[in-house]
Amino acid sequence: MLRLEKRPNPSKMWGYLAPVLAVIATMIGGGVMFALLGKDPFEAIRTIFYDPLFSEFAWYYRPQLLIKGAPLILIAIGLSMGFRAGIWNIGAEGQYIIGAICGAGAALAVYPFDSALIFPVMILCGAIGGFAWAMIPAILKTKFGTNEILVSLMLVYVAEQLLASMSLGLMKNPEGFGFPGSRNLQQYASAHNAELWAGSGIHLGVVFALIAVIFSYIMLARHQMGFHIRLTGESPKAAKFAGVNPNKLVIYCLGFSGALAGLAGMFEVAGPSGQISIDFNVGYGFTAIIVAFLGRLNPFGIMLAGLLMALTYIGGEIAQSSLGLPSAAIQAFQGMLLFFILALDMLTNFKIKLVNAEVRT
Amino acid sequence: MKLKSILAIALLAMTAATGTLADTTKVGFVYVGPVGDGGWTYEHDKGREAVVAAFGDKVETMYVESVPEGPDAERVMTDMALKGADLIFTTSFGYMDQTINVAAKFPNVKFEHATGYKQSDNVSVYSARFYEGRAVQGHIAGHMTKSNIVGYIGSFPIPEVIRGINAAYIHAKAVNPDVQFKIIWAYTWFDPTKEADAAKVLIEQGADVVLQHTDSTAPQAAAQAAGNVITFGQASDMAAYGPKPRVSSIIDNWGPYYIARTQAVMDGTWASTSTWDGIGAGMVGIGEITSAVPADVKASAEALRDSLADGSYHAFTGPLNKQDGSVWLKAGETAADYAGPEGLAEMGFYLEGLDSEVPN
């Protein structure tokens, strides 16, 4: 008989091994699913994981990994801070939207004026927008003790309505023949978040994502705030004893994650996406939650997890067009990844023991 | 000698390349929803299947479903072009700028963008005159309503939807001067929960006819549950809800257009065009009018449909005033497609008699 026994300390080895095993288990589970759908499982897995990196057209897909991965990493880094301290910002999607609206709004307000100052102002506005949106659940929590999970999540839907209203009203392209959606910022040089090197996929958002990874690593390892976050997550009582102010921590964690999500939205709307439209947001804020956990809330882990997630998206699309796999199968495949990572997580904290039934009776 | 062998290899490669080109034409489809949505994307995929049925193994199709409008769409299109697609249909308005971007990088690939307005040398645009179908719906709705309240579930306040509301309203009013339209904006194209809620609210407000510009069958189900309410299928026939509540439908029929455009690519006659076809060309289909509709109403609705099809009647024929009472079309005048904010393409105003306001 199998029995679970709690480890006195989380296993370091399993901490590293679990994500790798989860990916392998996903490949096996996904392979079985693809086979049941009548597709060659090996070809499907190869298409998803190998083709974007090493196939004939990898020169196109590899930069796309950065474009798709950067917002995921940027948001997940912010979320991981709060998650470590038990502060659950589920509404990054909303902060992402508001960051985009504020960033794009700053540019559209001065269109077609050209200035090198416009882009830095947009970055600032994007970060402030996301920060301010996250302050709503933060202040409600610290002042009235509301649940930040519910408030931040509900604010996503509010943000979506605001986005639709902007696309149809205030920010609608006056030369757009009455159709919804703003001007395309890709055609507005001062506001365009262009690739730093053509064809590389590296825009300023990618650079910011990398900076965020390094910054959060240093902060967690070296800074007092990082220590407070870790301490609160590991032992709230000890944290209180050590003089950690929980309200300050809530404000800090929600504000930081909101600002990063806002930045991600701003870089997206000014670059790859180009315009404020009703369907601008595609779920980065929610997927980033998966990325944060897949990366063990560790900054470098998150970076790898974000790229892996981007790989499954891009590979999944290739598999759809070349193998005819339905998109629902790709989503189920991504769901398996989260399922296995959570399941195998257990091994980090628990030992499996073989128990002799006779001894127990 | 060396040069000769290089030339020979080059020639071989070229014949091989043109050989495969001549064999199959690759056609890609980018879908905004899942093919099983029973509405917009479902009908586009039926168009794709019609292409396969028409050309057999002379054509190879590929598609990606549920592609978000934005950079993901650009990547999917590029991926298809890299894989050698000759023709790519991008089937949502939100793919417009992405289609133009990718088309500029692949001048030899032909693109067809649905419902947009940006064309280029290798980008055509196409759309359907759904408002013609709305005229027929309005006609039936005006006859059938007993409460004189017609409910309308709008998706987004864009020209396409506003045209539909206007067309339905003026044709309902023509046969029933007391008719009133109640409009609810769902701000979605496909969301069964929101659509069902909207339908229920409209029915509670007394509507006994519910028109929808959203794609799910949820309003049909809500009408069925409520009893004496009639509906119309949207995008696809939704015949499962007939003969009542669903009494007729507007069907998107892309197959003939997709076949013609694929043929044009095969023949080398493809050119960038702007197509806006209606009932006449078969792009808009009117689903069977069921037995729940009295025979005389059915006959007059079919007569209206036929007059729209043969062009003897335009769905927007004056005299028509705007909501504020100002003249839009003089008696006998018909609406122009493209005339700035006054034209059908950009229609952003309600016509006289509608008592709500266009949200913005």
C-alpha cells in the first residue's frame, strides 16, 4: 500500500525534477490523446516541440518565441512575488489591458506629433496604469479586508468592458470607416515599439522581461523586501514577529505585479499587436499564472517556463495547420502540463512510502 | 562543364517546383472561432469543405481555428505562407492589418480578407450583404408580432450590425406601423450565457420576436423555453429549433466564392477585388420559412427575397429619414455603398422611428 509522508523540508532534488518530469508526462499523455484522435503521436509531439526550434522555418519561429514569451515572463515575474507571500493577484489580465489603454492613450492623445519623448512617456503611462488598477484590490484589502482574488478577478471584466468602450468610442480610429479599433501604432513611428534588430523578435518588451528576471532575482536574494516576501510565504507568524508589515507587503506585491502587467500590455499594444481593439487581450494575464507555477516562482525558472509555454502555443499552431489537430486538443495539451506539474509538486513536499499492510493490522 | 551541371540542376529544381505547383493548390484558412461554433467559423469551414469537394486532390487545404486577432494571427498567416500556401482566407475583421502586413512580405501569395476595407495588390476583400436578409426578417417579424415589440440582440455597434437593425426595422414598420424595437448590446459575437440573458430580458420586456446578431443558439433555446416567441437562425440555419421558435434564418454561404477564388488562382486569373455580394449571388441564404408563419406572410416574404435577389428592389430605398428627422434618402433614391458616413459601408446612425441610441 502507498502512503504519503510529509517531508520535514521540501526536497531540493524533486523541486528541480518535477517540472522536467511534468513535461515528459505531458508528452506521453498528450501523445496518447493525439493517437486517440487518429494522428501520429510522435509526429505531433515533434511538430510542437521540435519544429519551432529546428525545422526548415525555425528562423522565423525562434524570434516569435521571444515575442510570445516576453509578456508571459514579464507578467509572471510580477505575480510570483505576491504568490510567494500568499498574495494572490488573479487579475493581471485586467492590469495588462489598462496598461495598454494608458500607454496607447498617451500616444494617441498627441498623434501625429513626432518626438523621442513619446515612447518613454508611454512606458511610464503603461506601468502607472497597471499599477493603479492593481491598487484597487490592494487598498480594498488593506482598508476593508476584502479578498484580493475576487476583487482583482472581477476587475478583469471591468477592464474588458472599458477596452470595448475605448475601441468603439474614445480611441476609435477616425479614419477607420466606423469600424472599431484604434489607429495602428505600428504606423506611428514615435509610438512604435519596433524590433531593435529587424527579424530578431527582440523589442523593448523582451529587454524589459530580461531585466525583470534579473531584478527580481537580486531582490529576492539580497534585498530586505525580498526577505520579507520569502519569510511571509514560509512562515507568516515568524514574519509578523520579525516586524513585517503585512499591509505594506500587499501594496508592494500587488503594485509591482500590476506595473509589470501594465508594461507588458503597453509593449504589446505598441508593437506586435499595434492597436487597441475589442479583442486585444488574449489571456496572457491568466496564462502567466501557469507560467509562474511552472517556473517554481523562481525568476529563472519563470523565464524558461515562459519560453516553454510560448513553444507550445507556436508549435500547437503549426500542428493545427500541418496535421489538422483541433485547437481544443492543443488547449487540453497545455492543461495537462499544469495538471502534471501540480501533481508532481506533491513529491517535493511528500515522500511516497510503501507500507506493509500486515504491519498496520 | 561545371556551369552546365549547375544549370541542369537548377532546371531540374525548377521543373520540380513548378511540377508541385501545378499539381496542388494550397489554400489556407484562418478562423477566429472553433469550427464547431455552429455559426460564423462553422460556415467558413463549410466553405473550405466545398473547396475540397469541388477540386478533390487538386487542392490541399489547411486551417487554424480560434486564432486571436493580433500578432498570433500574423504568425499563423506567415506560417501558412512559408508552408507554400497559394491562397489564404483570413475570416475575421480583426485580421485586417495583419493580413496587409503578411501580404507585403509574400507578394506571390494571394490573400482574401473577410469584412475589411484594406486592399493591396495581393489582398482582396469580401463580405456579404447580410442586411438583405435582415429586410426579410423584419418583414416577417412585423407581421408576426402581437405585442408589437421586437427584441434585437446586437453584438457590437459597428456598421455591419447597425445596417442590420435599420434594415429589419424599416421593413417591420412597413407592414406594421406600431412596431417597436428593443435593442440589447451583448458585446460579444459568441457567448451563449450572455446571449441567453439578453434574450430573456427582451422576452420579459414583452418581445415576442427576437432577432439576433450573435452566433449561438442560446436565444433560440430561451425563446423555446418562454413559449410564444419566434426567432431566426443566425449565420447557420439552426433548423434544429424549427418550426418554432426558429421560423427562418440568415445563412452565410461562402462556398461558391471560395471555389471561384481558388479557381482563379489555379487559372492564374486572380486579381485583387472588392466583393460585396448578397442574396442574388448566393452569398446570403434565407433559410426555409417554416409552417409557423402564415402562408400569405411566407409568400410576401419570399417575394421580397426574390426582388432583393434579382436587384429589382434595394433594401434601403427612400424616402428614409435619419433618427433625428433629417433626410437621408429622397423618395425613390437608393443607398450608395460608399459615400462616407452617408453610405452603407460606414453606416453609424439609426433611421427614424428607432427610439434607442447608438452606443459609443
